[in-house]
Amino acid sequence: MNTKINVGQDFLESVKGHKVVCFEISVYESKFILKKGYTKAEFHAVVKKMLRIERESYDLSGIIWCGKGVWFDVRYDEMGNAHWAERACPKIPESLL
């Protein structure tokens, strides 16, 4: 039996201590996008929506771009559980600028 994970809490715990630049996260049919140059209100509005969603461990995809060349993408362990993994930063796509 898979445990439900709160998307917003998982996001906030993963990026704690990092300056989020932008992100694109998909959970089931829901997509959460925050473009570079966002306001605090926009950030809080998107995270508030994310806090309403729970997911199975494997129903997550996306990338979170942070400051100082850090980004997170989804990786799966041997049990199929998804988690955010810290990486070196790729180029931000035009669609998020």
C-alpha cells in the first residue's frame, strides 16, 4: 500500500534553504508553474494549491530551478518512490522566462 504524500509540504521541505527561481511540477493531471520574476503573492498562491494535493509516491514529475546553480528533479528509488533530487542547474526554458 502506497502512502499519500502532500505535494506542497514535500515541495517546501525539499527546497528549504534555497531561493526558488521558477518551477514546473506535474502531479496527475495537475500542473503547477511559477515563472522567473514571480511575486511573493504568486508564490504563495501556487504553493497553497499544491498543499491541497496529495500524491502516490510515483505520481510526480517536473523541475525546480533555484539560485546558485541548483535545481531539483524527480528521481525514483528501487521501490518506485519518488523524491526530489538536488542537481547542478540546467538552462531555464524560454517558456518560464
